[in-house]
Amino acid sequence: MQLVYNSLQIIAFGILLVVANPLAARDEVQRGACPEDYSPCSCDLTSNGLEVVCADVSLENIHDVFYRTQSLFLYSVLLTVTSFSGTVTLPPDVLKDKRAQHIYLRCPSTSAKLNLIIDSASFEFTRFNTTIFEIHDCDLSAQADMDFLKGFVVLHTLSFVNTWNVDAIVSLPTNTLLAIKELTISRCTGLGNVVFPDLTPARLERLYLDGNNLNDQQVNNILISIGSSSSSSSLEQLSLAGNALSKVPRIAAFSQLVTYEVSNNDIAFMSLSTLIFSSPVRFLGLKNVSLTAIEGGAFQGNYTYAQVNLENNKLAAFREDVFKSMLQQMTVQPPAVGGQVIVTGNPFDCGCGLAWLIRDNQPLIPSVKNGVCGGFFRFEDLNPDAYANC
């Protein structure tokens, strides 16, 4: 969003309120004229419904637009509310009784984030209709609680992205968020300062906690909270990428977990039974975690269809007691169907440690993607006879 300057060159901070899909999706639908005048905002009628855009419009004008227009159900509303104080307070009933399926709040992407305060009744009349609610690029240090989400009984996706001071998450009104399936808190601050809320009675399926600089203890506390809630038997996807982890958090408590992402941390070693999956694995991300060694039996579970990403680590040994069982499961299926272990960018040694694979288990090699030893010798090009004396 373009910043606005007044005659004294003072930045006019703003908040971007989006009730819709992200802007990237706006060009993917057919667009026509709306049946009402939304000026000074603009409006398109799409196959999804009405999409209204208010760029750099004052709260007073926004109130006027939604007060005088009659369409009750809106698919998309995009608002940019200007403020010279660096703080925007959303008043009660921002949309003037209108109902919105998706709500995205976005502040300008600047080093000095806009302070956002949301009144508990800002979205009161849309709480029975909103299924997605997101906040991007804001500072919530003045937000005392999450009461503005009370009664959102059909909300299934809640996201906080690149937002400072999300400490108020502790007050999430989980007793009314009955339908929540996806929770994202990504590139935020403040998450490690508070007790993670018990999401019961919701049954969360997807939890993304990327880039929050969380350490081992903070992540462990969050997973204990999730694991002791009603979500322990429903969580399918968990991402902890880009934090400050020194070990892979245990996930045995989550019986339905099939996707686990821990890439871009600093995890040098994986021990026996680090990963125990109860359900067939679909994806395991351990890319760029400075991994130097994996103990035998670290990977337990069904990896028949799994994509296991171990790219850009420091593994010198491709060990039989680590990978053989996994590869045997993968090769039960045709190469284009079964899983694979992706090992691009690891400094594997070409010595006798590879004999188990190159000499004794040639059928397993197609399930190893980009295996290279000695800097440039591909696993599939190595001669089994060269390992005769191993």
C-alpha cells in the first residue's frame, strides 16, 4: 500500500482492512459492475459476490459508505483507514451491520508498525457469518484482549502474520470458537511470553507457528497445551519452521499428524525415536537445520508416501539403521507414487558406509533424490562392484 504524505511530509499511517480472499486472488475471477454506488470506495461484482475496495478512506467516510448501501452480505471489503497519530482504533460496528465471509486486517508494512486497537463490538454483526479472520503487519501492544472474536461460531481459520505483541492471544475466547480448524501465528512477537490457550472444545487440524523465534522450552509448553486439549486427536499439520529450536520437538501425542515442518532451525542431532508418527506420513521438513548426525531408529512410522526433506544439512553418513526401513516402505509403490528422501546439499562420504545401499539395495536408490557423495558422484552412478571388499 502506498503511504500518504500531508503538506508537512508527515506519514499518514493506515490500516488495511480486508474482508475477502488475499489480493492475489482478485484477478482470478470475472468482474462486473456493482448494483450500488460505493464511492469514494470502488466495487466489483464477481462470481464470489461483492468486493468493495476503500483505499486511504477515513473512518467517517467508511461509515457513510456502509450505512447508505443496502447489500447485507459482502464477499470482499478492502479498507485503508488513514491515521496521523500512528494508532487506529476500530469502533463498534465498523461494517454497519454488514456481514462478511472473510476478514483480513492489514497495517502498512513499515519498520514502525501501526498500533491497532479493535473494539469488542467492531465485528459484532458478522460473527455468525465470518469463516476467516486475519491480522497482518500490525502492533497489538495496546490490544488488551481478543474479545472482538467472541461468538465467531463458524470461524474456521484464524491468522496473525508479521504482527508485534500478540500476547493477547492468551485471552482467545476459545469457548465460542467451536469451528476453528486452522491457526497461524507467523513471524510475530509476544507468543513466547504467555501461556498458550487451551483450544478445547475446538478440534484444530492445522497449526502454523513459523518464524516466531521460539526456543525449545516455549515450543514444548505450546505443544503440551495443544496435546492436552481436544486437538490432540485431530491435529494433522504442524509447522515450527524458522524458530530458535535446537532439537526436534516430540509429536507422539498427536495421533493424526501427517505433516510436520521443522526446517530452518538449528538442530545438530536427532536421537532414537525422535519422531514417532501414528498416522501415515505425508511430509516431513528438516531442511537447513544444520543436521550433522541422525541416530538409528530416529524415524518411526509409515513413510510409504512421505516426502522427507533433508536438504542443505551437514550429513556425512547415509546410514542403514536410519534410512533403510523408510526406503523399503517407499519402494513398495511405483517411483512416481511412493515417497522419497530428498538429500540435496549434504556432504556424504563415498566410503563403505554406503555399501548397504549401493551394493546390497539397488532398488532403494530411486527413492533417494539428489544423493551425491564426494562432492559430485551421484548415488545412482556409483558402481556396486567398487564396494565388494566393504
